[in-house]
Amino acid sequence: MAKEANLSNPTLRQCAVDAACGRRAFDILIEGAIILDMVTGRERQADIGLVGALIASVHAPDPQARANKRINANGAYAVPGFIDTHMHIESSMVTAATYSNIALTKGVTSVVWDPHELANVVGVAGVDHALEEARSARLRILPLAPTCVPSAPGYEFSGGDFDSVVLSDLLKRDMIHGAAELMTMQPLLAGEKRVTDIVNAGLASGKRVCGHGRGLAGRDLAAYAAAGIETDHELTSAEDLIARLEAGMTVELRGSHEHLLPAFAKALLELGQLPQTVTLCTDDVFADDLLHKGALDRVMRVLIREGLPVDWVYRAATLNAASRIRRPDLGLIAPGKRADIVLLSDLIDVRVQTVFTDGALAVDNGKLLAPDQSVPCPAALLKTVKTERFTPQDFEVVAQGNEAKIATLSKPRFPQWGERVVAIEGDRLKLPDDMIRMAVVNRHGRHTPVRVAFMENWGTWRGAFATTISHDSHNLTVFGRNPADMAAAANALHSMDGGLAVAKDGEVIASLALPIAGLVSSDPLEKIAEDFTAVRAALDALVDWDPPYLVFKALFGSSLVCNPGPRLSDAGLVDVFEERILESCVLDSYF
């Protein structure tokens, strides 16, 4: 955010002492509030006196107190500003200014941003731009230094390459608040030098080292924590939650996998307490969900609906979060703390009325007072789709003989290796009726071949979908059955400099242009959400989904190479945990 007030300023502190003692007027006095105390969990009526960015006093209602400005809360609940402990602004397809404008109206006053999506497309230039955006936003944006660029070196290729030297340089910057999620799990556990040096650079900086421990358990989880990793949001079960708590890690319950939150709530209720190490995060929020359902406030509503005590949920979003991100000035409405304050008309539905950030009124009656303006986008983040135009033949697999044994990708979200014998017609693999094609092509200038795999258990498709949002290297990725549809969708992204496209019968029927790094648009949130909704609806009409795993969202993470199991990348069919790379899915041919 714009430069925060220095709470250690002696003049500011003395003014706060004088106001608390009644020797001078408060700058702002919030009267008639009901405070939900994050320490005791109790509610009490109180007035809140502010001096600059500092909370000078929280005291019983006192009509005689002097103030330069009085704000009547009219019985609204007062809580600290919400803190999102792990998120990627780019995943909402908006600029940081646009995200700031919507998040503040939802009560979110601080976010911990890992800009590794931008970094994987354009390298350090992406982090530089993220810092400029953070510096200009009213939302308190705390950027991290991406540790996984790419997320699995040698198994995929992105537009950046961050080794320990790059990371050390980034961590020296005052605006960088730590090392971002370490997704290269298996190489770290194996002692691979590049990854070990990256973690050690984070530890040497004295800043936090954040994690991504998908699928780790037992000794592997212990080793991951022993390496110095503090956090994890990649939980897939209640057992994962308890294991990470017992390993001493900070848990970030995330909203991007909402179907898991009921199990997490049940596990915490059975535990009988809210551990100090439980926080909340969004991770990834699509533009339409951000607009219509909210940000961290949505996660809070779900957990309250699932039966977690209200004070637990708010504590996880405030005091616990502030403690875990090492910001003791945040997370409490108490004397001496920073004045990030949210007034709500309803605690259960998290209905936000008024928001203060750094002691200044930012949202009044639900309306943002001074919207942020996007900073200029540097040339390095534009025209990042460096591919040739595509033909249907690019999405065929060449093979010799009458039949071929191929390696397949089986199951969404938790992929497994499979094998299938398929027919060969005209020197091309014939796609079985119950399978679809997935293709990945490097869009960062390597000009390597299009990699194609056949996928089982991915539903029935009647069209194609192409995206340059494809975690985490964000190479151009296409799904479908008909190569002509796949070529049409891929060529739309080539023409738009990135985005999303749906094709049917060889024609594009819906698209969203994301010309900033192929990830983001500078359009208003409403326009991005409208176009994204149209893309989702178009594909919904062409694909038979099977929740909670076979869903639209699963397409964006299907090439997440660092996670366990086989994946398709621009290097081929790969499995980091098995140290396996197949440039072609063809294993054997039969004549």
C-alpha cells in the first residue's frame, strides 16, 4: 500500500497517550460500536479513539470525550481488518488496483500476495510490476518472492528462472515479506541443490518461508517442515489439517477448494479449540466469484455456516493471521495497534458497512471512497504468447503400425498413470470415444513441439477449451476431442495475446482476452466477470462435469507439474515424484 504510517514515531505515540488521557482530542472517535474481542471472544460496547493511524483508546462509551470527527457506528460490530494469508491476485484476472477496490469493500485490509504467476511468464519484470502495483494500492498488499519459477525445473519450462541468487536479491527488498510457497516438494526432500539453496536463501533473509505440501504425510511432511517451511494451504483432507497442526505448521484454510471446508470445520470442532496456527486464505478466486461471492469474507461465511463459532472464524482471519505473518501491529482492536477496523451490520453474513485502513476511512456505507487507479503496464508484460499459429494436425499424435500402447492421464485433480491400446489410422492415433485430448505448448519462446496426451475419466466433450492460465508455467493449454476445435481455440489466444477461448464446430463461441502476461485484463471487474461467465457457460454446455473433482476449475490446475502424479507439460508427460519424462505418450507400436 501507499507508505504506512510509522507507529513508532514518538510524536504520534505521545499524541495518542494525550488523547487517551483526555488531554487532547481524538482525530476520529467511533462511537456506539459493539466490539468482538479477538482475545477473549466476548462482545462489549465501546468507543474507539484514533490518532492518525494508531488506535489510541478503546473505552466505555463517553459522550464527553473530545474528537475532531465523530462517527456513529449505530450498534455495528467492530472487528479488525481481515488478513488473507495466501493469495494470487492474477488468478482473479484483474489488476492489483481492481482487486484492491473490491477487496476493501469486503473488509479485507491486508493480503499476502505471491506473484509467481507473473514471475513464471516474464521473470523478475513480473515481480517488479507487482511491487509497483502494491506500492500504489490502498489495500495493504504484502508481496512475497516467488520460489518456484518454474515450479518443477527440467519438467516444464516457463518465462522465468529463479535460482537462489535471484531469490536472495528479491528478499533484500524491503517490500518483499518472505519467500513464497515452495512447491518443489520432492526435489527438496531429495536434497536437490537448487531447491535447498532457495530455501536456505529464504531462511538467511530472516523472513518467512511459505509452503505448498500437497500430498505430503508422515516422514515426508516432517522433513518438509524440518527444512524450514512454515506454512501449507494444500490440504486435501481433515487428516492433512491435523497432521500439519501437529507438525507445527501454519495452516491456511483456503476458499479455492470450498468443498473441503466442511471437513475442516468438523475436525476443528472435534478438536474443541481453534489453534493459534489456523489462518484463512483465498489462494485463487475467479473474477465472477470475486464480484458476486466475495474474497476472504466468502471463506468466513462458509466456515460459520458449517458451525465454527463466530469468534473462531474472525480470530483466524485477524489475530491468528497477524501473528503468523509477523505483523503484531495488526489483528486487534486495542490501544497501540494499527487502525485497520471493519464495522459490520451482521457478523454471520459478514456484511461490511465501514472500513478504516491505517486510520483513514476507506469504505463508508459499503461504498469505496477513493478507488485505486491501475499503474501503467510495462512492455515486458505484453505480447507474451510467443507461438506460431496452429493447425489441426498440431493436436494429432503421430505413430506407426496398426495399434499403439500409450501412457494416459487418468482422473482429474488426483491424476494417475494409465495405459491403453488404441488404433492407428493414417499414421495418427485414433482417439477412443471415452477419452479427450490435452495439449500443452510452450508460449515463452522455446518453440518446442506441441505435446499431446490422451485423458481418461474427463467426461464427454463436444468442443474445445484453450487457456494461457495454466498453473504454474502458464503455457498455452488446450482440451478437447476434435483437433479442428482445438486449433480454433488456440489460435484465438494467439490473436488475443492470451486469455480463454471455447470453440465448437471449428468456430470460437466465447472468449476472454487477457493481454497482460496472458493472465490479466485492465478492464473493469464487471466486464471481466461477464466475459468469464460467458466462457464458463459456453463450456458447461459442451462438457458433462462430475463435481467435486471433474469441474471447470480443474482444467487450470491439470498441468500443475509439481504435485504428485503424472502431468502434461511442454516437456511431455512427466511425473516429478517418479522422475519420469515421456516426450511422447506412445510406449509401443504393433504391426
